Amino acid sequence: MPLLRMRITGSEADIRAMTNLLQSLDGIEHVEEVADLMPHMDDADSSSAGLSDVRGPNVHALEVDAPNTATVRRVRQMLEELAFDLDAVVEFEEDED
């Protein structure tokens, strides 16, 4: 069963809309938000540390179990279209097998 991993950059409403889309698709049984393991480069000694304009939008990492590669292609296409409509960004992780 293919596992689709992605990062979504956008508002909480954008993330909710994308998660709802994923959960509504036939064949998709598991959608999970996973912990962000990337270190954030916010220097605590910086004069701009913690300011809202340097934090940027929210980034969420999701994993989706898909039944086959055709469904993965359909999910990617639908998420890219929704991200464009929402003015959000979706990045897909590629397997390096």
C-alpha cells in the first residue's frame, strides 16, 4: 500500500480543507498529521525573534495511506488544485528507492 507524505503550508482553515478532502476520497482510509521534525532556525538572540512577520505561515506534515498508485496520482492532482484555489502550498516527498 503506497504511503504519500506531504508538507502543507497555509492557514489552519487550509489544512482543515485539505484534510477533509483527503478523508472524503474513496479508498483513502488513513490520514495522519505527523510531527514536524525539521529544526526551526529562529535565533533566540535575534532582535526579530518571535515576531509574527518572521514566523511565516503554518507548516503541517501529513501522511496518507493509498490503496494503489492510481489513487496516489489522483490525490496529488486534487490536492494541487485545491492548494492553488486556497493560495496554499503543498509539497510531496518522493521516495528515493
